[in-house]
Amino acid sequence: MMAAPINPSDINMIQGTYALLPDLPAVGGNEGVGQVMKTGSHVTALKPGDWVIPADAGLGTWRTEAVFDEVSLLKIPSDIPLTCAATLGVNPCTAYRMLCDFEILRPEDSVIQNAANSGVGQAVIQLAAAMGIKTINVVRDRPNIQELVERLKSLGADHVITEEMLRKSEVKELFKKVAKPILALNGVGGKSATELLRHLQHKGTMVTYGGMSKQPVTVPASALIFKDVKLRGFWMTQWKTDHSQDKEKLNSLITDLCSFIHKGQLVAPVCRQVPLADYQVALEASMEPFVSAKQILLM
């Protein structure tokens, strides 16, 4: 193993609250990048020197070395930045699938999302910009809000607003400049999700992929009756399970994302690289509020 990030789902798995729980004892970490050092005589898809990422969750990436079956690994290009490789398998995949699988998005269409400064949110901003799709990005207010706004705009965000701004009537001015969104991406739940629904187009779709507020998604009856909105859920692990017999589909997804990286259209989220020996410091930092930097364990 070369590097592995700390994601919220990793923490949830350790807490025992995630939908996928490994048998104990277990190694933490669902994402990361390693290099093949040696292969068995029957291995055909990989060779020493190849860079690889987990094909599925639960592999246990917070370690220095491991022996895996080749079907549990995916080969990736070794000429992409290490932080991009380490963070490739979860957030960018989630962002790309949500942009591609729920609505047919055309250039100049718009997407609204909360948790826009999260790993998924940053990937959505970049991929949407590369596809010519406008993004309305909602974040929580914080002391350094202007710095965050500028950073998200540097990634390609069209509009960045706070949760409070989204609730005010002045937000109508925003929708005079940009089309009402046909797709909403919800990683928060609670009141934040309800606000996204308020601004969704007639017959639009809201996809929920996270619930960071730990509050339920509350849907006004009027949104269902008069706007005929669609509510969907997305879990990357389930998508991989559904396509487990079609390795080409997963390889194609990774190839597409690596193409965006090669073109400079997709970069890793802001990262803080921490030696594995200091994992406790990294774990504590990953659970602090308002931290946009992703903790990356270096092996």
C-alpha cells in the first residue's frame, strides 16, 4: 500500500453504523492505492509495478502490505498524482455516476448540491464543469467562508451560497441568471435536503447519497403532488455489487475518470498527508467540524 484516505464511511464502519460491516478482526479503510510487488503463477491481469485500487469496499487499506486475489483489485495508470490515485475509487466515482445515471444532463443545465465542499462535492463541481453543466453549490456558513467560496470557484463552481442564503427570498435573483436545477444531490439530509427540493425543476430528481446531519429527509407533499419530483438514493458500493459481473463497466468508469485527471479537469480534494504512524492525529482531524482537507495516510 502507498496511500489511503480517511473517509466518513470509514469512521462509520468502525463505529458499527455503516451498512457494510466486515468480520472482526478487521483492517480499516475502504479506499487507497497500492503497487503490485509480486504475483502468483496464475495471475494474468496484473504484474509487478502496476498501481492498483480496491475493486470494492471493505478491503482494508490502512496497512503497509497485503496479499489479495487479483479480482479484488483494479489496475490504474501510474502516471497520475498519488493523491488522485488514493482518492479515486469512492468520491469521484459517486459524483460521476450521479451526474450520468439519473437525469439526461445537457450543457447549460444546472445541478444543485449541498455539502459542496466535501470530497464528492468537489468532484461534482469539476466533472460538471468539464461537461458544460452549471452548478449551484450550498455550504454551511463558517468564519473563512470567502476563502472557501474562492476555492470552490477555482475548481469550476458557478455559484456558491450558504444554507442561510438558500432559505432567503433573494435567492430568486440567482435563478434569473441560471436555469432551475433538474438534478439535486443531497449528502446532508434534514432541512438542507428540503431546501434543495424547493428549488428543483418540475419533474426533477433529488439523489441522496449521504446523511451528514443525521436528520431524515423530509419531503413536502406539495413537492410530490404539484412538482412530481423523484427521490432516489445512491450508494457506490451497491453500484459495484450490481455490476460485479461486468468488470468492463467498472474499468470504463475508472478510465473515464483518469482521462479527466490527465486533462487537468479533475484534481484530488485538498489533502493533508500524514504518515501512517500518526494515524491517531489524522483520525481526530478527520472528525473535526468545518474541515475541508481530506486526511491521507502515507505508507
